Amino acid sequence: MKAIQVGLLGIGTVGSGVFNVLRRNQQEIQRRAGRGIEIAMVADLDTARAQSIVGSAVKVVKDAREVIANPEIDIVIELIGGYGIARELMMEAIAAGKHVVTANKALLAVHGTEIFAAAHQRGVMVAFEAAVAGGIPIIKALREGLTANRIEWIAGIINGTTNFILSEMRDKGLDFDVVLKEAQRLGYAEADPTFDIEGVDAAHKATIMSAIAFGIPVQFDKAYVEGITKLAAQDIRYAEQLGYRIKLLGITKRVPQGIELRVHPSLVPARRLIANVEGAMNAVVVQGDAVGTTLHYGKGAGSEPTASAVIADLVDITRLHTADAAHRVPHLAFQPDQMSGEVVLPMDEVVTSYYLRLRVADQAGVLAQVTGLLAAQGISVDAMLQREAGEGEKQTDLIILTHSVREGTMNGVLAQMQALPTVLAPIVRIRKEELA
Ligand code: HSE
């Protein structure tokens, strides 16, 4: 049978990885897919560079629309990124009856509802394994491997840049700004790292996982997003003394009132496997009612790890594209007419526990004032640490770990604490996840 014909839009780091892995492993991949998979056409603004990667046998064009218009092309891989031209091209490819493979988490998290609806109507597949956690087959795991389960929660380290920065802060005792500069110098962080360090990239991925886990539409606008820019080395140190590591987690959880969807730094018990995921690695913990806890670990970015996910999608499509569209795996795991209307909860309604660091006057009664405010709202203290004040020092750090409480309640208590004359600096609050 003739090889399935693929058109590639954008041949940067991931695109060249796809080309190289497909060429290197073509026989193995063909034995799995049942027919060959051939990149027949590439579109890239830098045609000379693109041609030097793919060689003279592959047609290279500047205009992506030439690829979409080519009736020979069965699958379009979109590796341009962003919400602009990538969205237009994806919608055009779907309208032209092409299957689409993409790594574009931002586009799917924001416009996924429109894209999946168009694909469903046109009877084509939009595959996006590479959009979440790079080489880790977490989409496959959630949509298929864990399909028997009622998913309870997912917690993931799904941004390698921030995990690298947090690992360095912990290892070297350095503050965020210093490590970010070093990470940029070494090429671990982008020149504009905003999406990574502000938690946006992780929130895109968490949004996609949330939709698949719970059968709800993608709702990036409902996600709570907090990055790592305000984290101080001393909080990492205090957390360590209390038996915790600080990780940027993407969390989505089903609770009786609805769905939690949030990204923020979290204290995680140091004994949990996920707390020991270091450097740029990714890991996702999925809690299902039947399977219990599963941990999925691997590289979340990079040329060939991401290509591994893109090619897995190509193989899936190759196997399934002649199948009746109704018998394919639904885009968001649940049949489109079986999606749930469960609401994504506002952050005030989320129940979690907290790490608090207060800079306080070192004088009698301060501890009683602070814990009195907690007690008045029924917030129970789990652990406490007070840094011994130095010789002649009149201030000290008070670290408090609380048991679970509604975020809205905690916000009220924090406002009262902050107003105490004996609290001398802005209170640091970091959420804590036991992941039990
Ligand atoms: N910038 C992402 C990260 C990789 O640092 O993990 C692509 O999503």
C-alpha cells in the first residue's frame, strides 16, 4: 500500500526531530502502522534551511496553504505554535478533510472546543499527544489505558523550565532571578520565558488533561494560574526542614462541588516520587478509582522526545483513518454528546492546606495572636517552625503548616494576620498538596 502522505508545517526543533526519527525508524514504524508514513511536503519560512534538513527528495514551500491544498496530503502536522496563523491553518486543514497532528497546547487549551467540533463534523482526527508533557504518552494513558477508571485527580510537573529552575534553587540555595538568568544563559529557558515562569504553559497542559479526565470542555479561562516568580530560596529551605519540596504543579481534581483546575507552586512531601523529579524532567500522577495511583515520567520537551509523541499520533491516524469516524477514540476521551457540564470551581472554593511564612516581632504573645486567628476560623495547625532569632535580633520567621481549609476562608484570615502590628512583612503563602 502507498505510504500515507504527511505535510509538515514548520520544521524547527520538533519538526526536524520528527523527520529524523521517522527516517531512522521507518521500518519499525511501518511494521507497527501497517503502511509507510512519508513526509511528502514541508512548509517553512526559511526554505533553504528546511531543504537542508529534509534533502532534495522532499518538496519544500514557503506557503503552508500549498500543503493544505495538496490533495495527495492525508495528514498535516502543525508545529508553528501560537494562536494566530496556526489556528487559521488548522481550521483550513480540517475543512480540507486533512487529519491534523499538533503539539500546540496553547491553541487547544484556548480554542479546543471550536477545533474539536470542526474536526468531528468533518470526520477527521486532531491528535495532540505532543501537546502535554512532550514524550510522555499521557494523553494515550488518560484516553485509553485508564479508560475504565473514574479519574479522581491529576497532579503533574508539566513544565520543564520551571522544574529546572526550582531544582537549581534548591540545590544551590539561590534565588529565582539568579537561577533564571543562568538557565537562559545555558539555553534551558527561553529568552522570553513568561509563559513558563508564570505558569501559563503548565495551565494550558493542565486544561487539556482536565478535559480528558473529566469529560468537560477545555476551559483555560477558568484555570487558576500562579507561577514561580515570587518564590524565595528561604521558603524552599524551610519547606525542606519540614519534609517537603516545592514544585510547580498542574492540578485538576474532581470534588463534589465541581472540578478544580489550578497551577501554582505547591509543597509536596519529599517522600513522594514526584517530589524527586528533578531538572527539566516532567511527571504526571493520575489517581483513578480502580487502578489507584499511576506515575508517568519522562522528558517533557526536546526534539526527539516530542517527535516520539508526534509520530505516535501519525501511527494512530494511519491505523485508524479508514475506520468509521464513530469508532475512533473521541478527541477528549468521552463521546462528544456525553460531555459533562460540571463547573470549574473558582479558587476561593478550593480546599487545600497551606505553608505560611510570617516575619514577626520576636515578643511575647505574637504566636498566640497568629494561631488565635487561625483557630477562630477552625483552621488547624499541622506543624510549626520558628527560626531562632539571632543575637540582638528583634524579628523572626514563623513558619506554619495548616490542615485543609477553603481558600476563601484562608484569604480572610491572612488579611487579618497581615493587619497585626506584630507582622512586619508581607506574608508568604504557598499551597500544600499531600498527594496521598
Ligand atoms: N516550555 C515547555 C517546558 C516545553 O519548559 O516544559 C514545551 O511545552
